[in-house]
Amino acid sequence: MSATDDRNRQTLADLAREVIENERIVNAIELKIDRDCENILALFQPVAVDLRFVLATLKINSNLERIGDNVEGIARYVLDVDHPFRGELLAEYRVEEMYQIAISMVDDTMFALLKEDTALARKVFFKDDTLDEINKEAARLTLKSIAENRPDPKHYLNALSIIRKLERVGDQTKNIAEEIIFFIEAKVLKHDTKE
């Protein structure tokens, strides 16, 4: 391994450890938001749109914490390999594409909530379909790689695990979009296949 490769590996490891540390902060913030929502419910007894906002906030908070858990899991998979993932493997698995879509979904829900824009929240549902497709393809690629006895099987298994975590981020972001629509439109989309 060259000195540059060693520095890159160290940088990735440092970033992964930072993500793991930040997840603890996310957990603490989740607990505070939960307590704040409980206090609002107990002290002010909100109704109508205010009640929907508090209920949606509780669920959004929980989904954001779960996103943090998945991101921490991804960081642990990065730390688990002896050397960085090869660019060809990441391209074949569409990891970068999946990451960009997942980030855009989180951004869409954030702006949808801030702007109270349910059309923007609904865009998340279509993006989640792409994440589901990439996830299915990654399972097929992993089976093929193992059958062909390609080198670094742990890399293929970890790449599949990362894809699965990103797919879960998409699901949780979709849940957030549903809560935004509930808050704004008073519509419950959970388990509704029409949306």
C-alpha cells in the first residue's frame, strides 16, 4: 500500500469515527425533542393543526434518529475493511448514485417542511423507488461476485450492507414525507398504496 493510499485510508477511518461520534449527539437531541413534545402536549393541549404538528414532529424525530443509526452502521462497514473500496466496485453497486439520491431526499423533506410544500414531499416517494431498484440489483451483483469467486468478498458483502442501509435511509425519509403531508393536509398516507 502506498503512502497516499495509507493517508486516504486514515482519512476515511477518521471520517467514519467522526460519524459514529456524531450519532451519539443525534441520540441526545432526539431525547430532548421527545421531552419538548411531551411537555407541549401536557401543558398546552394543542388541537387541530398544532396537534398534528407536534405528532408529526415526534415521528419525524424518531425517523431522523433511525437515519443516524443507519449512517453510523455505514461508517462501521467502512472501518471494517482492510483497504478502501475499489472505485469499480462502488460504481458497479451505484453507491455514489444511491448516496446522492438519499441526500436529496433528506433535503427535499427538510425544505418541504420549512416551506409547507406537500408537492416537494411527494417527490421523495419517486426517489425511494430508485433506491429500492438499486438495492435489488446490489443483491444480484453480490451473489454473482461470490459465485465468480472475485477477490475481496468482504468488500462485496459490505457494499451490499451499505446499500441496504442507504435503502433504509430512503424508507425513513419517505416516512418523514408522509408525516409532513399529515401535518399540512391532515391526510394519513401510511400503508396507502395509492400515493
